[in-house]
Amino acid sequence: MWIASCLACLGGLVLASGCGHPATRDECEAIFQRSAEIELRAQNVVDPKIVAERTAAVREARGKELIDRCVGRRITDAALACVRQATTPEQVDRCLE
């Protein structure tokens, strides 16, 4: 399931060096949302309604935990821009390394 990938993406912020700034809740929410969309697209799930339903289900089950683990971790503006432009799960992972 793509929950593991979301954990890896958000957990990747731990690897960021001392540069950047502490990630805000809004930034972590954006990373979560983008990661979910990309993971589902990789699974050929493109219907906006299904994407929204599945993302909401993960958010309900683990969203708070995932977001809370992200908030305050060091992140750069470049990493955030990279996540916004990523089109594959692997690209998101590289953005947050």
C-alpha cells in the first residue's frame, strides 16, 4: 500500500541537513497530498473522486501521525518545489533526501 511510501517520503525529511527551515503543518500537508496523488497515479488510479476517497481514508487512518512526524523537520524551499514538480514516487523520494 502507498501508506509505506508516504511514511518514507515524510520520513525522508529526517535526512535533511541543518540547512533550510522547520517544516510547517501546511508544508507537510502539501507533501502528504502530493505524495498520495503521485502514488495513486502510479497505480493507475486517476479518477479524481477515487483519489480523493483513498487519500481521505489514509488521512483518517494515519494522516495525523504522518503529518506530526513531518512538522518541525528541516526542509528547504528547493525540496518543496521539487516535490510539487515530481511525477513519480522515486522523484519525491529524491526530493526529500
